[in-house]
Amino acid sequence: MIALPRRLCLSFEYELLSQRYQKIRQLEELGFTPYPHKFAFTHTLGEIISRYTGATAEELAAARVGVRVCGRVLTVRRQGRAGFAHLLEGGEKLQIYVRQDAVGYKDFTLYKMLDAGDIIGAEGYLFRTKTNELTVHVERLEFLSKALLAMPEKWHGLQDVEIRYRQRYLDLIANPEVRQVFVTRSKIIAALRRTLEAHGFIEVETPMMQPLYGGAIAKPFRTHHNALDIDLYLRIAPELYLKRLTVGGLDRVYEINRNFRNEGTSFKYNPEFTMLEFYQAYADYRDLMDFSEELLRETAAAARDGETTVQYGEHSIDFKRLARYSMKEAVVEFWPYASTRPKLDDLGDPARVAGLMEAYNRSAEEKIVLPAGASLGESVGLLFEHACESRLIQPTAIYDHPVEVSPLSKNKPDDPAWVERFEIFAAGMELANAYSELNDPQEQRRRFEMASRR
RNA sequence: GGGCGCGUAGCUCAAUUGGCAGAGCAAGUGACUCUUAAUCACUAGGUUGCAGGUUCGAUUCCUGCCGCGCUCACCA
């Protein structure tokens, strides 16, 4: 007998597991191999569907297209000595039709013993049913693997969000459309690499376990190296290592990889998330804005097979071009209350910015609390963040940030209270953050000392 | 970490004012050779998240804990 965790004893799972093991034994006695090494299919289900989706019943009958297919059994509909089943493979579903007089007693016994979740192979020819569904008329069935656990209920499907995210494989079986998420993500990553490579960037991997963590201000995860007996941090950013590589002469360098931040989670925030970070020597933030626009456009086109528009909720977002506003311009442009909309000049005047802050707090449900001793720049930054950020639906670069919140960026040559930095937003969310990287070590030190005094 | 909400069969959900814990699907047996949530009949399946409290009696009311969701804060 199989050793089982105690909690399973006499439970539904135990009963089901026992039944399934018994079915495997019975199939073996019938002459089936319980876990065969391979199955030589002639077509993927996707190939059959794309190739024969337009073929009529008469054309299929005349051609008698022979196929060997395989996949996971989703549903079984039997009536007496014949029946149907749907197979899932490669994200596509195809129906099979099994008759005892066509497959014989042994294979039909296998069909009768099928459970949702089993993996089988089927050999036969294509036809269309009375309801005109493309179907394999099976002449031989092969057993490939048994599902030992119950599949999600077929009508409601798998809905429990916890299970969907913790057991993505189940989600993929029960909700085949989530496969598209994986496919699109893969296309996005590939397109980013392609575009970066086309511009002469070199991909590297830098340490994920770091003795000192840097490059951002998030809280890190801590871990321990036994042989060295030292604590290490999971990185919160690759920044410092990538900068060192530019020092060594990798003038265009990037990394696409995980970062780990020990912070709160939400649908936007994952404690381990993938980030693209790249550095380009001899360029400033305007070059980066141009390149970012191209990166976004090329990536969207690759993910959407040539289109640059993406449907996100109720918004159709077009990545063809990147709108650009300075932060001050954005506060004017995207100010949510018509009666108090500022002019550009107002944002250079502390008294008028303070008035705008009051106007916002009168109109908005959520109030802005200004930190003690906040500068004009910080006030404008907070106004932008609270009043305007969520209103940036189409891809938009917001440039020129206040120096207080940007310790790693070069100052604007004509106004040192502001720095050459931009962030890209779409659908009200931040997509990117970039700047003319500060490379004056004395200024860098001054900034850190200023920040540590605050 | 704060606030709000949820937790009942493997899954999706019921259960009147506090009064015998139920249905559909999934599972087992049987019938059925064009179904697609197949259908029909029968069978089995429960420590109502956990621990206390109130009560003659708790799935229901109260307290604490655990898990999950939403949201705010932190953060990108």
C-alpha cells in the first residue's frame, strides 16, 4: 500500500487516490504501459486546428486525414459504447470520438476508465460531427499518464485566486487562456533583449546576494552563507554592480533579472520582481527618453504581433509614441480641478504652490500631508504624485524632478533645485525611472549627507 | 503593520429569528453508439478554518488566533 500523510487517511483524497492507483493496475493488466517513455505525435492540436479549421465535412471525408495526437483529457462524455472527450495540448482543445466498434474492447475499456486530467494519445482520422465540430475519429487509443488528484470542477472551473496563483499549473489546465499571459511575457522579454542588443547593449548578470545592498531605499531580505559564515542580503537593485561595469568600459550594459524587496505586496508589488536596468555612457536623459520610447514601441509590437495598442481594463493604450511633460507642465496639464488649475508660473512661487496645495486638500478626499521643511520642489512633486499621476493613461514621460527626491541624478544646469530625471507612466502606473546619472563623487557625497540629515 | 470583508463536502455555493448541515458538479455502480456543463437511477462523501465563551441548543451571536481577499501605509 502507498504511504500517505495521516491527514489523507479515510479522506476523499485518499479514496480517490486508491481508486486511481487501482485503475493504473487494471490498465496494466489489460496490456497498457503505465508510464510510457514517449509518444510520437504527427500534429500538435494547434496545427490541426489552424490547418483544418476551414475544411468541410465532405473535404475531410474525401481526404481521410490520418493523425496521431496527444493531450490532457479535459471532459469525457460517454453514452454506452461510444463517446467523446476533449483533449488539451499546447493551449488548444480538440475533440476525439471513440466508438467500441472502431477501437476494440481493450482501447474502449481504457476510454471508459478515463478521468479528467489523464494524458492519452489517440490515432485516427479527422471528421466533422453533426454539430460540425472538428473531431478525431479514433482508431487506436494509448494511455500515457494518469491523473491521481481530482481536477477542478468543470462548470465553475478553478476560481480560488489563492490556488490559481500558488498552483499555476492547475490554473493553466483549468483556464487555458492564462497561457497567453505566459506567452506574452516571454515575447516581451525577448523583444527587450532584441532591441537592447540592436543598440549595442551587452547583457550581464550581477550578484543577487550582496554583502551591502544598494541602489534603492527598500528593505532587503536577509540570508546566510554557511561556509563563509556571513550574512548576505538579497539585492534590492543591481545598480551599483552595473555602474561598476560601466567604469570598466562596458559602455552599454543591461540586466533583466530578479530583485527582492521586503515590503508590502499588492497586484502591483511583488516581493520578487523582474526589472530591466540599463546604463548608457556618454548619453543624457534625453537620449534615454528617445531610446525608452523605442523600447516600449518595439516591445508592444512584438507582444501584440505588430500592433502597438494594448487593452488594459477600459483603456486602449498606444505605445507608438511617448508623450513628454516636465513635472511642472504635467501638474498644469493634468490638474483634476478646472476651477483651481494653475499656470506654469504659479509652480515657481512658494506662496502660490502652498495655495494650490490647500486647493487640492479642499477638493480631494485624501489629503496631502506636507513634511516639515518641505521645499517648493517637494511640494510640486507631491502635488504631481497625488493629483496627476493616476490620470496619466497613455504612455507619458514626466521629466525634471525636484533634487530632494532624486539623490542620484545630475542637476539641471540652469536650475540646481531640479534634476535631469524622468519617469514613464501608463495606465496610471509607473513603468520606468531614469536619469542623467550623477558621476561627480563630491556632489554625490554632498547629496547623501543632505539626505542623511533629513 | 492599520482598516474592511470572507472561511460550510474534493470544487462552486445554500441553510429563514439561534432549532435535524443541504444542492449541483466531481467520485463509485448501472443504463445509453453524434456528445460538448451529456442525461437518468442508485451509492458514498462533513470536527461548518482553529481555540474558547454566551445559550436548553451555535454554521448563525461574542472574544482570541490562523489563512485568504480588498484597501491604506511602506516600496518600484
